Amino acid sequence: MSNPTKQKSHIQFALNGEPAEVAFAPHKTLLEVLREDLGLMGTKHGCELGECGTCTVLVNGRAILSCLMLGLDAEGQAVKTIEGMAEGAQLHPLQETFADTGAAQCGYCTPGFLLVAEELLKKDPNPSRDVIKEALSGNLCRCTGYIKIYEAVELAAARMRGEEAELPRESVYGL
Amino acid sequence: MPKNGNNGKPLNVVGKPFRKVDARAKCTGQTKFADDIVLPRMLFCKILRSHLPHALIKNVDVSKALALPGVISIITGKDLPISYGILPVSQDELALCIDKVRFIGDPVAAVAAIDEDVAFDAMNLIEVEYEPLNTISSIEEAILIDDPLIHEYGDAGNVHKKVSLEFGNVEDGFALADLVREDTFFYEGNTHLPMEQHAAVGNFDPDNKLTLWSSTQTPHYVHRALAKVLELPASHIRVIATPNGGGFGGKSDPFNHEVVVCKLSMLTGRPVKVTLTREEVFYCHRGRHPVLMHVKTGVKKDGAITGMHFQTFLDGGAYGSYGVASTFYTGALQTVTYDVPRYKFQGLRAFTNKPPCGPKRGHGTPQPRFGLEVQIDKIAEELKLDPAAMRRANLVKPDTVTANYLRIGSMGLGKCLDKIVEGSGWTDKFSGWDQDNRKLPYGKGIGIACSSYICGAGLPIYWNNMPQSGVQLRLDRQGGVCVMCGSTDIGQGSDSILAYIVAEVLGIDPFDIRVITADTDLTPVDLGSYSSRVTLMTGNAAIQAAERARELLVMAVAEELKVPIENLSLAERRVFDVENPEVGVTFAKAVVLAESKFGTIGTVGSYSPPRSPGRYKGAGVGPSPAYSYSAAIAEVDVDPSTGIVVVERIWIAHDIGKSINPMLVMGQVEGSVYMGLGEVLMEEMVYRANRNVVHKFPSMLEYKSPTTMEMCDVKTYLIEDPDPNGPYGAKEVGQGPLLPVPPAVANAVYDAVGVRIDEVPITPEKVLKALREKAKGRDGRYGPTGIPSVEWPEPLRVLTPAEGGDGKEMPRVAVHS
């Protein structure tokens, strides 16, 4: 049983490129620490059981489910959340294309998808549609049918490779 | 030509793929959902829910829980004794149960504590003494067993509602037919599964007024329910719908957790938050009703329908919710795709001890659409007709009234069919009902289905003569425009639609506009995001408000520039003389001129749907200002050794009337196809053990929904056939394109391997069973074999428009003549 006066644990880590420290009840997950103790509400939750991918963050560049990682295990690690994805006011190309293509409908799963896609494009700047599907298969979206998400990832990848790419006309207006 | 159009002028915003106004916030994690709200001194709420499906509550002891340090307040049913419900006819819910619980998950007590852990521990210290009752676990049991009763109201025993309507004489129709087919179908229940779990924060303000933030699709109805249950003046309650992290109909009822956090805040004087666990979201449910169907249809040799008798049996779960409307909807829209000159509908909704069913995307219509479209396919086979061509030949005509008095306006289904038939290469793929001369290899198949959906319900949920949607505009002298509307953005982009339409009329950029929505203190009433009503209704209200503002601007500018009013145009943030475009003023200057002339500039607009021609009892469900149309072809790969169905591609054409933003329309079509695919292949809200009332898997892992690996390729065609009632001709897209997907897949499975799966979802076991039956020389079919025997009330009879009817039911005496 929890005790409201229980002593908190304390960690230091890198959060979105800046040094951070935080004290929290030691049983808390990284998801809870980010949202409740650091006020970073961009990381969402859909199940808190590792089933939906919504709470994805990057730890040392790798996409992980923050609902399955203890906050204590973030000690000394580099954690990146959706709040750290843009460079200042300049959105990441993935954020631009997700916004421009309607890949974010309700937007609730969007932070998780964006971070998984960021990891993918770091490893593979020119992924095929099948590779994108495989990479995103751990994240559920109930709004889009994933198609606008694939298109947003492909468009961002092309732009990050320096190409002047736009969405195909049929993706915007239909066939 | 739409009444609300641009009078032939070129469109600058409407029809273009603008970003959504909230897209940047959603891609940077800055959108504030309900669970993201944190207030000083906020308490956390946990709700104790029944672990028994049906039981009397003998005693609730909260003393141990109250003694736990950090617990501030605990409430039970006696603290909230007033019942509520979304429909005036089924006010059967209590925020916390008092005398009995009716399903596993029914709320019993609620704790407010200083943090979520303490609230959780306290919840587990509450002692409830139950006396278990027998359960009602199925439609059949509800019909046969009336002891115990789940509710003390309803049409008979545990039957909540019986409906019986007849338009013309169906027996005459069957007598005229060359072929009469009878089939039974079953569509399993499934749930919305929004990614966001429901959350709410109640705050009883220092000024003695209550504010609720909640992930709700219907803040106006929640507002009404809170006023009733909490016995506060509605004027002292403010409901703010936070952006919904997915709704799909699952956040359309007033919920017990919303009432509970308000009450706890009133008692403690502190803000109180509740966030449901994923398991609790499964218990909230209000999802797709499981529906058993019997369909009897008579046709001529060319497939023309002569009469249809449709019977539906709905498993409603433990409460009314939208169920009466759902029941009518299972019979309402059969007549709006193919001409059905004589139509009889009988529907029954049962109470069972399961989470309550309600509206899910397509509300009550995907189930009968599945039965209808699969039966049409079987009819086409018996008549040796091409199922695409047979459908094409028997479509309802535009600008007509159906046998059940639904007024059809624009009707683009023929164009939809032409597009997908051509795009899919249908004629080169379809077996032509000849398995020996297949065009695709055995195991590969193609199937087709059509559908239609309403663009907003003709009537509000509670009877009134007021508009269904209101929009208010405020123009400030810096040139800013603020749009206020009660509509709720659930991800479909309704906030953006308001900005696009106002920007179009006023000649400014959508991103010049501030949109404030879904706040009962600040925004005029809009009934909510349900029944695919928002684009059509708020769109028309927004046009009216913006045109009124435009009128003030041009009057002031005409006076200043000394040009005739009719010469003035608004575009590119300017008001100018069309004959001499350099003569003009900036939009901001126009507002200054108007404000100088008229005072502060604010306008309103509102929308009420046209009156429906139906006057009979039950005519309230089905009428709509317009109907959208969809047609889909599915291509599948069925593995005969495993029964696994892979949907490779779906071609879908949707009659949108006019796209306000085509990219958002595409997103809604693709999302609808996805959700239909999940329903036809895997999603099922099913129960096990304990007479089948324990949820089988209230978790996202085991409630299977399509991932990227199951989602099919989608080829989308948008058909623009502007509707006179739509803003710029626009119709709905959020729900309709789901409807043809399940039957198209079922028909494709038949084409692929020659077995009929007359039941959704089409799982590998069902396909294998049907294949084995077929191999034994028996009927290669899996599905229900019969329907319960029911004493139906004498149908309410209505003469059809073709028979000279006036839309009213015939006097009862005429029935026995």
C-alpha cells in the first residue's frame, strides 16, 4: 500500500538536451515522472500496459515505451520527448509533414508516432513503405488508417534528403 | 446549386488542402487534452466499480477507506440520487448505483484523495455487500426471462424497445416478385477504442459556480445532465469539451465519472480529476450493438426490389443510452440507396447484464447495411446478374422521397459505382458467379457494396424549436476575427472547418482567425459531434454569421470609397472594387470603418434543418438535410488451409457533395475504411464464462484492432455532386465510408473461396468451418440459423408517397378492414 509521506527518489538526466533533475515516488514509471513531476504533458498514455505505443519517447535515441520504464532507470540517460523535437521554433520536418498532410487527426497518438518515425529516419533516410509499416507497427492510431502517417513520413524523408517533394495529387484530392 | 454557395465566384479557401488550425499544436505536444489539465490543490478521483454483473447492493461501508491518510472525500449512490441519461425516454442511469448493479463495471462509490495512489488504495478498502442476482446474458434470454428484471421499465420484461412499422404493403410486394429471399445475419458488437481514455476535471469555483473540463463529444448534453443531477441552475455550470483524443461516438453520453468529479469538487471545494483506465473505458463502452437480423426481400428478374421486410434484434447491454435511437436506425436507412417501394421494419432492443451499447461510427446502420448488401449479392447470384450492374440499375433517384418518408437530395452513388468498377478492374476480376471459369485464381476474390449515411439528424435529442447550431463572430479593429461555436473537435477537424468557411466569406486567411469552441459559457449552442452533423450544420451557421459581418463591412467601405456596394469584393485580406481592384482598403481598415459606423462588430448565425415530410410516430429517426453515398470494392486473399483473410486493397468512392478541405476528407475516408476493416476482420466486444457477461479481454492487447501490418491499401475517389442543403454543397464524410467495407469484404470472401460468412467479424475459424461444410457437400455458410420468436405489436401502417400518403400513420381501425 502506498504511503503519501513516502520518501522520494531523486535522479539527474538529460531531458530534451538540457540537464534535468527531479524527485518522485520510486515506483513511478518514466511516463508518470514526465507528466506528473516534470509537467511535460506532450507524452500521452493509452493503456499504461505497453500495448499501444502512445507513450513512446526516445531514450539515448531509441524509441521506448515510457509506461514500461521506471523513472529511476532514466538516471544518467538522454531522454527526448515530443517537446524536444523541434529546433527552437523550427519544427522538425516530420512535424511539418504530419501537420500538412493531416496525419494528426485527433493528435493523441501523434507524439508517439513522430518519435518512432524520427528514430526510423535516423537509421534509414530512404525507407520503403513496407519498412515504414514495420517500424510503426507497435503504435496504434484509430483515426487515420495510418495512410496519411505513411505519406507524412515519406514526404519528410524526401525533404530531409534534400529533395523538393510534395504529396502526390491523388493523396490530397483522390483519384 | 447550393443555397449557401459562393454565387459563382472563385473559391480561395474552400476546396483547398489547408493545414488544420490546430495541427501545429498537435504535432508539438501542446494540445491540452483533459488529462493534461492540472490545477492547484487538485484531488484525484477513483471510482469503485461492481465486480458482479447483476446484484442488489445490501450495504456500502466506506469507513476504512475514509480513515486512510490522504483521503478527502468519498461519495456513494445516496449522494447522487437523481437519474439521468442521454435520451429523455431513458433516464435510467445513476452516477453511482444505489440499490443494484447491472453489469461488471457499474459504478458504486467514488473517492477523492490527494493523489492517485491513495485514491486507488482507498477504493480497495471500500466494502460492498452484494446479493447476486441471475443474469440476462443474451437477446434470447431477455425475450424469454422476465425475472429478474434489469430495469423496471421497457416494452416487455427485459425487452427495452419494440418497433414495428410498415410502409405500403410488403406482402403485395412479395406477390409481385420473381424471387423472394430470406436470410439471417449477425453483426457482433465492437467498441470505439479511442486512443485517449476518458478524463474529466471538475472545479467548483470560488464564485460558487461549477466548471467541468471533459473529453466529451457533446458538452451541451453534459451541461443539461449536470444541471439535473447536481440540482444547480444550468447558468451556474460551465462545460468545456477539451479536444477529444478520438471519439467515434464513445464520448457522446453524459458519463458517471463526469457527474462524480463535479460532486466531489462541490463537497471538497477543490478541483477533482478523474482519468479512466483502459479497462474502465471498455466498461464505459456505448459501442456498436450486436445485431441479429432477418431480411426478406422480393425482387423482379432485373433485381428491382418490390418489397423488403427487415427485422433486427439488438443486444443493448445494461442501460438505455442512445438505444431507442439505435433501434430505429437499424431500420431507417435501408431505403436510401436502392428503390424500396414497400418496406416493413421490426426492431427489438434487449437489456442484458453487459456494458451498455450506444452510438459508434455509423450509429445502428453498419449492421443492417451488412445484411442488406450481402443479401443483394446473393440475389444477384440467383438472378445471374453482375452485382455491380444490378445495384447500378436500381438506385434511388435524386430529389425524391422514399417509402419511409426520407427526402433524398443530391445522390452521387451512380458515379461512385462507376469509379470503383472502372478503377478496380472489376470486370476482369469478378468470377461472374462461375467458379469453374474464374478470372482470379481460387483464394483471390473481389466483392462490392454500397451505402449511405445522414448528414446530421433532422431532430435534436430533446424536443425544441431552437437552432441545432449557432455561430458567433467578433471582429476587432486590428482586423482579427474570432469565431465562437459550441461544436467539438474530436479530430475530424471541425474547428478548422469553421475557420475555412469564415475565411472564405470574409476574404482572409484561415490562420487570421481565432477559433473558440465547445465552451458552454462562451460559445453558442451546437448540439455536438455526433450524427455527422457538424460540417453541414455549423458550416451553414458560419456562412450566415460571416455574411452578416460581410454586409456591415461592405456598407461601411462603400460609403468611404463612394463605390456601389455590389461592386465590392473581399479577398486577400482586402475589400476592393471588382471593377477597379486597386481601389480598396485593407480588411483591418474595413473593420475600423464598420466599427466607426455601426459600433462594435459582432454577428451571429444559426442553422435549423428543414422539416421532414414524415409525420408518423418514429419518423424522427432517419431524416437528414442530406445523405452522403459511398461504394466500395474489396479485393481479398483467403488462405483455404488456415481460413485467414487478408484484405489487399479497397477501392472506395465517396459522394462528399463538395470538399471543404479535400485532404481532411481523404483522411476521414481512409480512417473509416480502417475502422470498417477492423470490424469485419477482428474487432469484437465479447464475453466469457459466468453466463457470458464477463468481458473477454478489456485490454488493447487482446481486443484486436488493425495495426499498420493489417491495414490494407486504399484507393479513394471523391465524387463532388453539391447538395443544395450543404455549405458550398458539402455533405458528411466522418461515418459513411465505414459502411460499405464489411459487406464488400464478406462478398469478396465468397468470390474467393465460395463460402458465405453471414456474420461479422469474419474470423479464420468461421471461414474454415464453412469451407469444411462445403467440402462435405453441405451449405458452405457460417452464420446464425434463426431468430427468436417474438410477439410483435401490430405494425404502425403508413401509406407511401407513391400511394398518395401524407406521411402520417393510418388510423388503427383501417388495419383490420
